[in-house]
Amino acid sequence: MTDAPPITVLADDTAYAEAVQLAVDSAAAYYADGTSTLDDDAYDRLVRGIQAYEEAHPEAVLPLSPTGKVAGGAVVGDVPHTVPMLSLDNVFGAEQLADWAASLERRLGRPVTEWSVEPKLDGLAISARYRHGRLAQLVTRGDGSAGEDVSHAIGTIVGLPDRLADAVTVELRGEVMMTASQFEDACAKRQAHDGTTFANPRSAAAGTLRAQDRPYVCELTFFGYGVLPPPGDDSELAVRLRELPHSEIMGWVAAQGVQTTAATPVAGIVAETLERVQERVGEIAAVRAELPFGIDGIVIKCDLAADQAEAGFSSRAPRWAVAYKLPATEKITKLIDVEWNTGRTGIIAPRAVLEPVELDGSIVTYATLHNVADITRRGLMLGDSVTVYKAGDVIPRVEAPVVHLRTGDERPIAIPQVCPSCGDAIDSSQERWRCVRGRACRAIASITYAVGRDQLDIEGLAENRVQQLLDAGLIVDFADLFFLTREQLLDLERMGETSTDNLLAAIEQAKTRSLSRVFCALGVRGTGRSMSRRIARHFATMDNIRTADSEAIQQVEGIGPEKAPVVVAELIELAPLIDKLVKAGVNMIEPGATPPEEGAPAAVAELPLASMSVVVTGAMTGPLAELSRNEVNELIERAGGKASSSVSAKTSLLVAGEKAGSKRAKAETLGIRVLSPEEFAVEISAFL
């Protein structure tokens, strides 16, 4: 999180006028049907640039300018609001938050003793009007003074009941959005109808809320964030609602049967200090990627009604509330090409080549496309403008084409008819296409992976040497390496006595590697280094792994009902290879783990990192300096912990080396224990 948000720099009055028109057109398109030529981050940068230019050139301000206006001034509704529905001002980091809070407290002439902290949901604000407990009308925010009647959507919004628990007349305010599952369902319905998909959940929600003539119905979700009694109502309830703290009002809203964020990991809290506010900001940001719905920030406001009343409002926003914006996790860019690659297990995977775009702090050029079925479902074409997203530390993924930006020059994506690696046939019976030769198609990749440092660690077996052994017919898989003789190696070009003896010694040493490394070397689909360690620790021996059925495999943390059958099927396919490894005398036991009894997980002795989630970041020093990141993670898991790549509220410990960067800052914000590599080495010294 940075305190210096980027802006679009405008050079002169002409650039300013063009920027104003672009912002207004983009806002109008978004609020009309959920489409836009700009993603949220680009729009925010543009408006900040317009605002900066206007501050420097007040004489040049255009009446059309979106600054200081709700919804950028792009929307005019015909249903007046009883109380204006305003926007929120933004801050972009701890420093700006502190400045805003200090300014507010100067206005009040006293400290704010209670802050409300809750997520800023990524949807559309609406007013839900109840008469005698029955939902009577839905109105969009519009320009803040008046909105559009969307009452036709009543009955399609989860979390917004037709009747409240009490027969009261009130106006509920909240956010309408699509959850991840609702978005997938909506895209499937639209795909079946006209062959296109929605660009993202927010635009899908905006378009769906206004749609009245679609032949299909898409479900939406509502989260309430406020309630208003009717103007002039002096009943006991109305007085209470005007005087209660915001946190207590939200409790009343939930008790009426309306959905709030109370039951989610980002439930609102009351904080007594700005330090606790900042901690909660960090906690919410840390779980953002795991939420089933989108958030783009955190709302901080005075909890007490008296503070809100005294602080008042500006023309477009309350002075007692602010939005702490989080970095964008979604952008729009161009799909330039699709590359098809065959992996080491024979899986044929498409990869999107993108026009470079900055996303969540990094430049993205490539993104995952999953498989042919995924491309078809999303209706992607070369030349499309596409939304690309990245949650946390995951690989960037293409979400959907932005259909309304198509020019007619887009072209279909060519689907391979044969394996792009060897030219043999493709097995397309599963969603993930695979070369009919399986691992044999990319034997060199499979073997090179198996002998790598993080697996069997056989020094002297670079890719060119593996290729030489394959060409000579001495090996067909990595198990054959353990049967090589000195005479066979000496017959090869550029293999002298010393290099031959060194290689044979390295191969012999590889026989003693832990089961987790041997299992990882197999390259079982759906597993990796970390999962291999978990499987090995759980079952303790290769025999136990091989005899485990799908249900037993699911007992391993991180393996669900979809992945387990794949692992079982892979182990059956790999049986001849495993048998060869056993015959060669390769170790098939995990040190420190006890075989499970009667379906129980493997027992691990009382270990220093038991049940702890540990993240390692930065350059390691001291006793850990010569270890690869995977070797450090291996130490963590041997010591009973779980190695993770991202800091979250679930993280127990961060090992921070030199140049630790943002992960250390996030850990400190969340109050997570931080150790240097040297301090960590002391704690796990028995495993070094």
C-alpha cells in the first residue's frame, strides 16, 4: 500500500478537455449498462489527474468535469432520494489516513473515540425502501440527489428480504454485487444465450440490475451498510436510529433479516485508536484474495452519531467517513496471441500473450488460460480487450473479453489439432487435453525436473547431458539413471573418468533423498513441492501412499474431492516407474514421520513449528544463506510447520531476510512475529 497514488498527468488544456470527456463517457457507459472503456484503476488515475490539473489551473475548469460530483456527474435519475446518497473521499495509505483523521479531529475540536472499520464492497450502491416491513422500491444512487427505479429486480437479490422481521417503514442502504459463484453462473447463462460473457463481476452486476428484457435471470447479492427512518418520523424507532452508533445500527439491520458483512471474515469492527484502525485495514487486505466477493478498499467512519452530525458533509461526500483504497487486482489489456505448450506430464496448456500491463505492483505479459474448454466458454478472440486479474500472489489469469470494445478486427484463436511438442495425437477426452504419449512426449523435461536441486538434486545432469543419455538409448525415464554403469557413461562423448565418477556418486547420493523429494520428482499432476512434503509426512512411506484410495488421499491438507482421484490415477500410471525406483534401492520413507494406523494421519513428534504457518521472504543470511527457497521451506515442514508464500491473518511467523519489502510491512501491520534468518536458524537448529 502506497501513500503516493499514481495519476494521469495532463500536459495542457487540450489534454485536460479530452480527459474530462473520456471520464464522463466512461462513467456514463458504466452506470448505463455496466460497460466502460476504462477499468476502475485507470478511471481513478484519470480523475485524479483531472483534479490535479484543476488545482493548478482553476481558470480552466470545465462545467462537465467529474470532480466534486457523485458518479462523475454522468447519471441523472428520476426518483429523488430522501437524503442524498453521496460518494466517499479516498486515501491511499497510512499517512494519508492519519492526515484525514487529524483534519477531522481539528474540525470536531476533540479526538474521535470510536471508529467503525468495514470493507468497501465492489458493487453498486442502492436504496431499498420498506413500507410496513415490506420491500416496496429499489432505487440506484444515480447522481446522489436522485436515482433510477430498479424495483423490477426485487426477488433476484440474495440478502435483501421481501419482508423485514418487524413491520417498520425504513430505507435500507447497501451494496448490490455479484459473488464469484454468481458471476460464473451469469457468464454461463450469457454464453449460452449469445456466445459472450460479462467482463467482470462489477459490470455484470451493474448491467443485471438495470436489465428488464433479458430471457435469462442472473442472481445478485446485497450487503446492507446503513438505514434511514422516513423524514419527519419522530417515532421511538426513528429517534433510536438517528442516535445509535453505526455499529449498533448494523446489528439492528442484521436482526431484521438483511445480510451484512457480520458473518464474513471482513466483518465491521469498532476501533478506539487509529493504530487499531490501521491493523484492521491490514487484516482485511490480507484476506481479500480469499473472499467470495470483491472489495476494493476499507471504509473508516466515525461510529458515534454525534460525531457524524457535527462533522457534516461536503457537496459530494460525508466529512466523517473515508475510503482506504486497495491496489487494483484487475486490469483491461489486449490479448495479442495464445501460445500452446506441452508440459512434462503431457498436459497441453494454452498461455495468453498480453500487451504489458501493470497489475498489483508488477508488469504482466503472460496469463493462464487453463484449457480449450475455458477459452470456448469465455468466447475469447485474438485482439480482444480482456480483463486480467491477480489475487494475492497467484499467477495472472484472463477473466473475460470486454465485448463492447470489439472493433471487428478480432480473430478466432487457432486450436491445435496435434501435440505442439511431438506432433502426435491429442487425447481430448478430458477438459485438460493431453498428448497421447503422456510423459514420454516431454521426457527430457520430466527427467530434468526430477533431477533438479529441489527434487533429487543430482549434480552434473544438465539438460544437454540428459538429452545425450536419451539419444544414446540409455534411459527413458529418471529411474533408469540408477541403473547406469561406469562403462556406459565412459562410452559417451565428453565423459571422462572424473566426470563419470562424480556423476555416479551424485546418483548414488540421490538414493538417500527423503520420500517427499522422491515423490516430488515423480511430478504427480495436482501436486508440487509443498504438497509432496505434506503427502510424505502424512503417509510416511511410499507403500502407504500407493495403497491409499481417494478418500484417504483427501485426508492430506489441501487435497479436495476433485484433486484426490487425479492423484490416485497418476500413481497407478506411475506404478512401473515407482517399481523401478524401489528395485534400484531409492529411499521410500519420510524421516521423522510415523505410518498412520487405521486411517489416522501419520504422527509427527512434537516439533518446534507444529501447526504454524511460516512465510519466508528476502535474501537469507547466516546458516540459511546457501539454501534455496525450497530447501528453507522443506526445513519448515520437517520442523512441523506449513510453508506459505503470502502473508495473511493466518500467518504465524515471517522469516525476513535482506530486502524483505512489502511482506514484512504487512506482517508488522498484522502483528505477526518476525524473525531474522539467524534467529530462525536457532529455533530450528535440530533440523539444519
